[in-house]
Amino acid sequence: MRETASPPAKYRRVVSERADSFDHVPSLIENESASAPTSATSSTHASTSVSLYAPPLPASSAPMYYTKTGRRPVKKAVSVACESCRRRKIKCNGNRPKCTGCQTRELECNYDSVYREETNTAVLKRKYRDENKKSSAFEELFNALQTCSEKDATTMFSLVRQGVDPGTLLRQIREGDLLLQLSVVPETRRRYQFPYLASMPAHLQTPDNPYLKSLLYETAFHGVGQEDPRESTQPEQAQANPYLNIYLQPYHAAELLDPLVDHLKPSEWTQVATDDDFMRTLIRGYIFHEYPTFPIFHKDIFFQAMIDHDSRFCTPVLVNALLAEACHSFMGIPDRNQFWVPQSLRYRFLAEAKRLWELENHKVDLVTVQTATLLNLIYSHNGMDKVGHPYLVHALKVAQQLDLFGDHANENNERMVHARTFTAWALFNWQCVQSYYYYRAPLIPDPPAKPLPSPDEHPFWYGDFKLRYPLSSTLVPAQYGHYFKAISGLRLIIHNMAVISYSQAENNTVYPSRVWSIFSRLEEWYLELPAALTPRNIVFPWQLKVHMELYLATILFSTKQAGVSEASTIMKETAQKTAAHAAARLETVGRLYFIRHSFEYCDPFLTIHLSFIAGGAMDSLKMTPADDVETIKSLRSTIILSLKGLYDQGQHIHLTSVIYRLLRDRLAPRDLAILQNYVVWDPLAPEEPLLVEYAQSHYPLTMGNKDADPTSVQLENLVKEYEQLSTEETQ
């Protein structure tokens, strides 16, 4: 397996004195300060340097700077000059977005390099790789035209004449999707296949399982919508269900359509990079993969403010934090899970965000709440939630000062009320996740006072977006408003679960009426789901995760109540049956997610679900009799699928890569040998050690185990034990 490289020794230390391990970023901060000093600062610095370390200079001489040793310091070399200075063959100081020379002459300033430290050699190498990749794409497309059938070749040639990108055609060919995407007749096979066992496990195929009657299951397993070419009725089907295409293709095949993104100029908000096209790609990836599950701000209000330079809803610190998180989702960034590498683009965006945060965190405004929440989310995904927790506390503190969870009666600006209401619910939802799934009581007592509007009556309030699938003229609405209102309703119930399960006042007392009330509210919430979110119609990743979270929260709550000694026998039995029922549904939805979309693309919230499914299956496998062959195969299939998902997500998220390593090394040798067929890993090759300093997380790895001590199963402590055992084995 290609393991992540170990960081240099000088970056391995943990700065325990401060709440944030990234507070000290001298090179970036000094460079930014040097590139744009204020006049007052410059003059003060100059006079001090001359008077202390050098004899007075003549009035006509330019001031010179000396070190304490009396020597002139060596000027830092500029790695790349702008195009304008290179053409005029003059010195360039490398400032971004505009160097001093271009700023003085009011010229357009462009750099070939993506970021400041990218050298000319690196630029040439990058351009060479891009051209080589383009050349390879044309060559591969030419070979495909030679080897495919005449009908497919004609179709492909027609698409090329229409201007379809060669990369899009090649991606469809590589995925075995040529007939589905390029001809009028879809192909008859599934997109992805389960590892180890190709079929859905028998214990999930029960008559009362509603997800086996879903369009997603039928298109994947029964070929609905995939008729024989000679008997195709696709036009009639398309007329009856114009969105059937979304059940036949993975989510990542679609293109996000948001006109506001096309007008963004991120280079006006950051000094880390100047390539607006590239940064817009990062932002699209963030909106496409991460924003639907964990929104921090209202995207339309934020994007419009970014275009209008409206500091009420957009600031440089928020933009840099957003770009840092967006690097997770971009497959073109290598080792994007290694957040500690100073040369990485993600590190630079985060360092810039932190530099600006230190200057602005005293402000009491909406953007400060959003920025602090986003920084907390970033550190949580990095497996550093212990370090990032103060950001969440700060966000809640400022929110209370703003009365963000109130009814906003004193706010007259309609747009501000809109942004405040959305942010309040987004923050409430995020703190709910950070509380309940980490065995903690809620950080705030009550949900926002202002309710969310109806998505049917106010469809534009939530900021919907549309998707376009390859070679389809139909634009598919994401129906994001229905999702956000539904998940907020579920998190409101989960908030009450956390109060009952983990609050100090409730910890030693069982209130049967309150427990039954939770189950009743969950049932009511489920029955009132809008049509797009019913088991029959769910298809997008975030829609599937609504149901996965429903069952995961139910399992954790039921297991907690079954383990309470004061609970009645009936309550315990009911809780145990409810947990078992929910576990089967959770695995079913997780498998449907994989069969249509795979686990390869960034989706941080999959970590909680996959680690729980894997851990539960591993525990069940230990208790299964050796002669129960079918059950063993089924459990082994679940383990392999879940660990493969954790491995894939670990390429994006450091937290997930650590969890994958810990769970993988619990496997028996036979199971390890099977897993090796589905992940890139060589068991005989030496692996880099898990870095304790980059696993400061309270994430509970064995969620749902009523007998487990929450402290003992925290990721931070498990990694320390893992490192200790590895050291002892080495010795």
C-alpha cells in the first residue's frame, strides 16, 4: 500500500502550551508581513535598525538594514517573477496578487506559478505533465475509436464534433459505461460491485426492508430502466420520470451548475494563490461533496458577498479557511490528507486563515461565527478535534452575544435575517454532531427560536443548486431545501437524545416516558419525510446519509438505554430489538450508497458510519460459531466493504486514515489477506508509524458498546497504545 510519507522531524513536535498546534507559522507570516508592510511600520523599523546596528547614513543614501552582527542580511530570493517583469527584464519582488512594479505602472500582473514558492522549474514540470496528460488522452481516445464497434465510433465521433471534452469520453469508457452514456440504450450492468461477495447479504433481504423496494436498489440489482436495446422504451420512461438518469449514474459523474461560482474571483481574497480557475474548481468540489452535509454559511449569500465585496457576509479569513477545507475534495492534490506538510496548498490556505484569524477573532459578527465553526470542522476532519474544540466554543460564545439563536426581531435587514437564521441552524446541527457522537452533552441548551420555512413555499430560501449528468440535457434539481429542513428536524431529536444520555442531571436517572417519546418522535419524523427523501426515492449521497444517521443515532440511543441498570426489562428488550433492526437498515443503506456512488470520493461523514459498521461486524464475527459458514461470509463481506470505504476516504481525510489503520490491524491473518485484494497495500512493506501528535482526537472508535469506557476508546488513547505496542514489537 502506498502509505503517507512521514513528516520531517522538525514538524513532528506538538505545541502543547497553546490550544492550537498551528499557531506558529513563521515563514508564511513573515513573508506576508514583508510583502505588504505599512509605511509607519517600515519607517520605524528602518530608523531602529540604523540607530542600533549601523553608523548614520548620508541623507542621500537609501536606508540599509543590518543584523546584530553588523552584516547585511541576504535578501530572500524570488522564485518566480511575474510575466510583465520578465518581458521587461526587470527585477520583480514577487508580491501577490500584484508585484510592486506592476502596481506602480498600473499593469496587469500574471504569474505562471499557482502559488508563491512554485519555482520556474516546477511550473515547467507541471505544464509538461498537463500537456503529456492531454496528449495521452488524445492517444487513448484514438485507440478507443479504432477498437470499438462502428456504431459506438460514429456516436463518439459525433460527440467530438459537438465539442464534448475528450476527458469526459475517456472517463465513461474506463468505467465500462460506454453504452449507457454514449448510445440511446443504457447498459445492463451495475456501476460498482461489492468486494468479496457480489450479492446483498441474506440477512438484509427481509420482506419489511423498505430499501429493497427503492428505485436505487431496483436499477442496481433488477435492471429497471435498463431494457434490451431491441425492446427499449426509454423515451416513454424518460417522459414518465425525467430524472431516472440519476439512478443509473454515480453522483460524481454529474456537474455542479451554480452561476454565482463562475463569477467568483478568489484571488481578490487570498494571497496564497492567483489562479482563479483552479480555486473556483476547489470551491465547486467543496459545494459538490462537503457543503450539502455540513453547511457553515448560506452559499448564495456568501458567493454574492464575495462578488460584491460585502464584508458583512464574506471576509478573507473565511475564504482562506474554505479553500483549505476544499482541498480535501480535489483528487488532483496528492497526499491531501497530510495536513501537516508545509509545502502543501492546504497547509498554506490554513496558515493564512489562522494568521488573519489572530487579527480578527475579537470581532463580534456573523462571519466570525462562521469562520470559527469552519476552523473547528477542519480540525475535526484532521483528527485534531481536541485542538479545534476552542474554535467551536468561541463560535457559540459570539453567537450568544449576537443573540443568533433568538427570533431576530431587532434585525431590520431581510438579507441579514436570512443569513443569521440559516447560520444558526447550521451551527446547531454541527454542535449536535460534535456532542452526541462524541459521548458529550450538548453545548447549547435549546435550538434556534426562529423555525425554518417550508421548502415548498420558499424553494429559493435554502439556496438550491442543479446537476447536469453527462450527455443529458435535463437539469436535475438537488432539492436541498427538503434535505436541510429534514436533517435539522432529525438533529433536534438527536439533541434531546444527547441531553437524556449524557447530561449530568440525567445521567443516573431513567425516565421511561422520555425514552418512549424519543422513539415516537423518530417514527413521526420518518413518516413525514418529503417524497424526495423517502426510502423509495433517495439517491444522492446526502439523502442516503439522512437515513444512515437516523439508524446510527437510534442504535446509539437504544444501546445506551439497554445498558442502564435501572431500566425495566421491557425497555431493555425493546431497545435491543430496535438496535438490531436499525443496524440492518444502516448496513442496507450503506451498501446502496456504495453500489451506486462508491466510497472513492470525499465524504467525511461516511467515517462515522463505516467505522461503526466495521466495528460491529468484527465483534459479531468473533462470536459466530465456526460451522456457520454463511454468516461468516456475510460478516466478512461487510468488514471488507467497510474497511475498503475507510481506506478510500482515508486518501482525503487524515482522521479516517488513522481509523482505517487501527481497525485493519485488528483483523485476523485470513481477513487481512482478503482485504489486500481490494486496497493498495503490501503487508510485507514497512509502514510509517501512526503519528500521535497528529491524532489528538476524542473520537470514540467503538461507538455503541455500552460496556466501553468512553475515555479508553477515544482515538487519541488508542493511537498511543498502538504506538507503544509497535515500539515494544520493534524492540
